[in-house]
Amino acid sequence: MRDSKAWRRILSIPAALGLVALTVAACGGARPESSSGDPTVAGTVHVCSSCHGPDGRSISPTFPRLAAQQKDYLVAQLQAFRDKTRADPHAQTYMWGMAAQLSDQNIDAIATY
């Protein structure tokens, strides 16, 4: 399953949506309070917290802490993941698929959160 077509299918929208559904189900459907009234941002923040921890305070060495990062840094990183220009192994494994469908507006709102 190392060929690029199979890998792209794994990281496709259905795979990402399946991960969102599994994450929401595993967490009892609860969604965090968000300063954004956009339900897409609230749902995305909820998914991000499954790896990066509540409020971006990860305790895992695999997933970086996002709390206290500057908005411009987060925007640049999310755009790099989405555009597949950040090519470290963890980016390819986790973040390319997660960021694939984020619009610039969603990225800005998530980084603001």
C-alpha cells in the first residue's frame, strides 16, 4: 500500500471525514466552546484536540503543543500541510490528510482560536 494512489485514497476527504466521525463518537459528541460561531471551526478544533490536547496543550512527544503559538506561525504551518510543502514524516502521515480540505478562511479562524 505504498503506491501514491493508494496513499492518496487513505488521506482523501472520506478518510478525513471518517476520522472526524470516529473522534466525535469516541468523545461522546461533545464539542468545546469556541470563540468562533462557525461550527466547522468548532468541529475542527475538536478534532485537533484529540492529538494536540485540550486547548493545544499536548502531553505527547509525538504531537506538538500548539498553545501560545503565534497566529502567523499556525497559518503558515497549516497552509504548508494543506499544500504538501512541509514534508517531514509526521506531516505526511498525519497532517497532510487532516489539512487537505481547509480553506484559507478556515485556516485563519483555526489559527485565531
